[in-house]
Amino acid sequence: MNSTFKAPLLSFLLLTVLLGAWEILTPSVKNAENMTEYEMLMGGAADEARVPPPSAIFSKAYEELSNPFYDNGPNDKGIGIQIAYSLYRVLSGYFMAALIALPLGFLIGMSTLAYKTLDPFIQVLKPISPLAWMPLALFIIQDSEASAIFVIFICSIWPMLINTAFGVANVRNDWVNVARTHELGNFRTAITVILPAAAPTILTGMRISIGIAWLVIVAAEMLVGGTGIGYYVWNEWNNLDLTSVIFSIMVIGFVGMLLDRFFARVQSAVEYQE
């Protein structure tokens, strides 16, 4: 059996062992929803609530995924609607960042003057946590959804910008010189020579950015509330529903994996062998 089949089989066996051990070692759960108000006030939830077993999480997943788009009001929406809101914010901020990061990265990579001029600003702004911008965004924009999109924009722009500049700057001079001998203009050289050569590095930056954006949106939605998978996690925690919390964590990881796999496929499509 080759590694193509062996690795997934081993992964499945490892997952089965871990879930089995979790199921066996987890004590019986007393659901907070079934507790009386007196028990809640006396700290019963803290004493009785336990991490739920996998069987309870699978049951919750079946319940949620069987009707993912229900809408019973502001604080009771299906998991599909919550993910859709989060993806909308992530993709909005992400593509806004791409519109700025890719051309600016090209400029920095092709011009030493642009690099020296903009590098101090990049080095100062890049280490700032995206969530540190949230209070300022809320004060200036005064809209929670637009503020969340702005935070995604801020966290997405740096990996794309830096990788684009690095990829463009490291295109082999021989290829650029061949374009010049054919008297190609700067724009045609950039499109026909530099862009294809730098594409794998650019896609690496875009892949990193989408992962960071999906990570940050969860924390941002916990702060601003309203809708989204981050708000869903926080709301279920406030309801002391650990089963829903763990289920939503699994959903966050699965969606993040799908986003990463998509960009990995695109990246592999533009890779080349010299």
C-alpha cells in the first residue's frame, strides 16, 4: 500500500482512537438547559457541566446541519447563516486588501526607491494586532459590520503585500533582460514575465492572508456581536452550552481547511519547474 492510501487510513484510525478514548473517559453530562434556576444560581452549572462526549457533539451537529438556515430572530439563527455572514465579511475585507496589496507589492518589488520609502511604514504597522484597530474603527466608522470588515482588511494586507514584493523582486534578471531585448514595455514585461514568475510566491501570501482573516473574524465577531460564527461561539458560551461551543469550533476549523485547500489548489496550478 502506497502513502497515498496509507496516510488517510492512519489519520482515520488515529481519529477513531482519540474519539473513542474521549467518549470513554468523559463522565456523564448534566446539560445546563435541564438545570433549575436555583441550581444555576447556586453554581450548579459550574459543578455539573462537563466537556460533552463526541456522541453528544455528533448529535448536535446532526441537529444543526439538518436545518442550517433557519432564522428565529436576532439571537437564534442557523449555523449556515452564521457562516455566511462571517464569509461575507472575510471575503469583503480580503479582496479589498488584495486590490491594494498586489499593485503596491509590484511597485515595491520593482522599485528600490518605493521600497525604501514605504518600508518604514510597513515595519511599524505590520506588527500591530488587527484587533487593536477595532476600538478606533468602531469610533470612526460607527458600524460594527464595516468595522469587522476593516479589521479583516488590515490583517490581510501585510502577507499579500510582503510576498508580492518579495516574489517580484526575486524574478530572475535573465528573464527581465530577455523582455527588454524584445523591446517590451514595462507594463507588458510585468504582465507577461514578472507576474507568471512571481505568481507562486504571490499565491503563498494570499493563502496565508485568508487563513489569518478567518482566524481574526472569529475574535472580531466576539467583540462586535450581532451575527457570525464568532458571535455564535460567544453566545453559546454565555448559554453554558458546551456542546454547541465545541461543534462551532469544529465548523470553524473545517471551513478554514476548505479555504486553505482552495488556495493550495490555485497555488499548485501556477507553480512551474525551471
